[in-house]
Amino acid sequence: MLLVYLRYTLAVIRSFRHKGLEEFFRSGSKAGIQPRHAPRLQLQLGRLDASDAPVAMGLPGWRLHPLKGHLVGHWAVWVDKKWRLTFSFIGPHAVDVDYQDYH
């Protein structure tokens, strides 16, 4: 039981910018996302929730990259075509998790 407690206190997604993505993460509702993105987002959100640094999201095919401009300090992974999952970290916690048409 202690391991479960430590996992949830040490590395979890702390905040979302996209309400539909948050609802998908918490309940599985696809109402606020592109339904065809659900399988990939489920994998990416699961990995992000278990990560303690951006580099943990650098899996093959996810195209992890740091953002520039007004989003310096944020990272993105590829979801599909123009869609990205973006996030930043404060310590070991993912924050400002967003789902956006990036270009």
C-alpha cells in the first residue's frame, strides 16, 4: 500500500488547461477530444502521469520536443497531424497539460 501512496504523491498530473482532456483522463469521456485520438492520448496521458521529467515522454514516434516563443518551458508530443499534447513540469509534477491544434 505504501508504494501506491508514494506513486500518487510523487508523480502525477497536477493541472490541465484543456477541460475536455481532463475529463477524458479522469472518466474516459471523449466528448471534449477528437474520438480518433483517444487510444493515443490514453497512452500518452498514462505515461505522463507516471513521469517525473519531460524526457520520460521521449518514446519512439511521439516526437518529444521543447516549445519556443511564449511557450518556453513547455514540451509537446505528437498526437496526430497538427494535434499535440503539451505540458510543462514543476519539480516532478506535470502541469498545464493541454491538447491543441498546434499549427
